[in-house]
Amino acid sequence: MEKQFTLSEFCHLIGSQIERSFPETYLVVAEISGMQIKSGHCYLELVEKSNKGNIYDARVRTICWASTYNMLSAYFAHETGQTLQNGMKVLVEVEVNFHPVYGLSLIIVGINPQFTLGEMQQQRQLTIDQLRREGIFDMNKMLHLPSLPKRIAIISSSDAAGLGDFEDQLTNNPKGYRFRTTLFPAIMQGDNAAQSIISALEEIAQREEQFDLVLITRGGGSTNDLSCFDEYLLCALCAQFPLPIMTAIGHTRDVSILDQVAYIAVKTPTAAAAFLIELMDKQAEIIANAEGRVYYALNNMLQSKQQQLIYLKSMLASSFNMRIEKYRNQLEMIEHTIGLHSPQRILKQGYTLTLCDGIPMKSALKAKKGQRITTEFIDGTIHSIVE
């Protein structure tokens, strides 16, 4: 007769067999699912999905005890800049455990952050390659940024640490430049962040003509949860967006794909404000230089016209004097001609002038007896009566 076991006895038998069969620790590649933290312990499932989608090829209950989890999670975050989270592919060191009540489970005792970094980098590169194949990777960079971008659409969490600094720096800039900002609130980290940012971009696109530039900023705070800025749908939309996009995601470890497809990327919201103010300064300098050139050109033109006026005045005076001299010479010639034909000159030569009633007498035949006539000499006058 076969030996009988109580269920607990049988489960302990299974457990002892499993422990003898798997006495060491093992390295396992899997994806994190259903992760929860309770009393400091991390409860999750390690899963392997098939190529058919969300169908599982394997799925095991897994635990990382608090004493181990606190150390491993801090180490992982320091090395990768990411927190352990659902959907992340990891390489973990595990022990095999079988409990009479809870069944088979894996106990995480170690983790390799370099594996996850490699997986993340591989996925990033696949996204970049897809954007390049589609010919949209550099599209946003090809847009024209207005010389004076004063109407700014901001996508950010409404309580982001750096948002107030950005607004304050723009409003209180030393030169008094005027900007108009409009906030489109969005979730900036976590599983729903990418879709939230996409929704904000779609709202801005409906009011495209009201803005010059879109700023996507996450402000200060933790840099652990940046995976949303590498998601294909968000990056593809930003690459093809009709307005220039500036990112100020506030991290220094890596450059996200969103940073790479944006028109320009800066590190912080204050750096974004400084960039906009600098653009205004450059235009102010251009205007000042143009004013200087205009003043210089007008001054040179005025001096040239003044010189021309002085020259024309001189030429006019010279021409006037020459004409006066010409008329004076003509007058002298006329006077000389008149002088040659004047009665005084004739009288000086011994001739006389006979007048009758003040009218010159040209013929003696016209004289009448008893008529009173006057004869003029150069040195006097004789009055006579015709006999």
C-alpha cells in the first residue's frame, strides 16, 4: 500500500526536493509585473511574455525582503538613474523557495543594473532608428523660430518646482521684455506621462497660431522616472509638431530622445528662461546696431548735402558775379557807343545844334522869317531871329 501524506507533509516534501534540486542562487532575465511595496518588502511577479503580445510564457511570484530591497533599489537607482518599476526588464539573482501555503516563489537577493541599462539603451536606439527611417527625426529642428518668441505654450505639472522660477525670471527680466505664457498642465512622470503630454500637445496644435514656441519642462526633483521621454509616440509627435519645441526636463545623466528631436534642449526651466531673454537681447543689440548705422548714414548724408549746398552756394555766387560783370561790360560798351554818338561829342568837334521850339532843325529851307531859333555851341547858346 502506497504511503499517505497530509497536504502539509506533501508540500514540505516538495519543498525539500526543490531545495535539494536548486541549492544555489540563479541569474534570471525577466520583466517586472504587479510590483507592490508592503512593510518595506517588495512583492512582484517576474514574467516572460510571448511574441504574441500579453500572453505569458512564464510567470512566477517573487519577493525581495525589506533588508535586501532597500539596498538593491538604492544601488539600482544610483547606477541607472531609474527606479525599479513595472514593465522594466531586469537581470536578477534569485533563490528558489517553496512554501506549503504560498507555493513556489523566487527570492531576489541581487540585481545587475548594467543589464537593465543595456536593455534601455537598446530600446532607445530602436526608437531613434525608427524615427530616422521615417524621416522625421530632424523635422522640428528645421522649423523657423521667430526672432522675438514672446508667446510661450508651457507643458508642465502645475506644481513643478522650476515652473515658478521660469515665470519669475521671464517676468522680472532686467530689460523689461514682455512675454505671454500659457500653461497646459500634464503629468510629467509615470506610466501615464507620455499620453498626458501628447494630449497637451494636441490642445496646443488646435491653437497653433497663438504661440511662437512650446516649452516642455519637468522642473526640478527626482530624475529617476524619465522613461516617458523616450517613448516613440511622444517623440514622433514632437518631431512633427508645427511649432518649435524646447525641452527643459531637468536631468543631467542622459539626453532623452525627446531632447534629441526637439528644436532645442536645455537643462532646466531657468536655463529656458535665460535662452528666451538672450534671444531678446540679441534682437535688441541688432536694433541698436541698426539705429547706429542709420544715424551714421544720415549724418554722413547730411554732411554730404551740406557740402553740396556750400558748393552750390559758392557756384551760384560765382555765376551771379560773372553775370553781373558781363552785364556791366555790356553796359559800358553801350555807354561808350552812346557816347560816340552823343551831341556833346559832336559839339566838341566844332559843330553846332540849331533848335526851333526845342526841335532840331535839319534843313535851312524849313526856317521861316521872324522865327526864333536857338543855336547851341559846346560852350554856350545863341538865340537868333530868322530874317
